[in-house]
Amino acid sequence: MGFSEDQAANARLFGPVGCHQCQGGYQGRIGIYEIVAITGDISRVIMNGGNSIQIAELATKAGFNDLHSSALEKAAQGQTSLAEINRVI
């Protein structure tokens, strides 16, 4: 799935349990998102007409998590399941 060694060693993975109303779903909602601050390098790529691949590479180098990494972190924390991640990403 792409867990880092540290995540894999400490992960507690769960599946949905549900209740009498939802039959196997989740209680509440939690966001899986990707946030990227516009650094100087990213700004230059944007201003020069760069594409999303170039921006993503710079964001990764700057230490920002992509959507998949953020989802895996939520699974490792027990906030969602791998099945739900595969369903929505």
C-alpha cells in the first residue's frame, strides 16, 4: 500500500464496523486532503506555465504530503480503513 517502515511498524489497521442504521459504514467524517503552500520555487513554476507534475515534484521535495500519503497516515492512525482509501482514491 505504500506505508513507510515507521508507519508499518506502528500502524493499527481497522475496518468499518457500522451500526444498525448504516450496516458497515463509518461514524462521522474525516477529511483526506492534500495541502501545498506556494513556496518560491512552486510560484516560479506556476508563473512560467509549469504543469502539475512539476509542481507535485517540488511539493514533495519541500516535504508536503500528497493525497495518498495523507490517506495512509489516517489508516495508520485507525481513522479509516484501507478499503475506504482504495474506494475513494
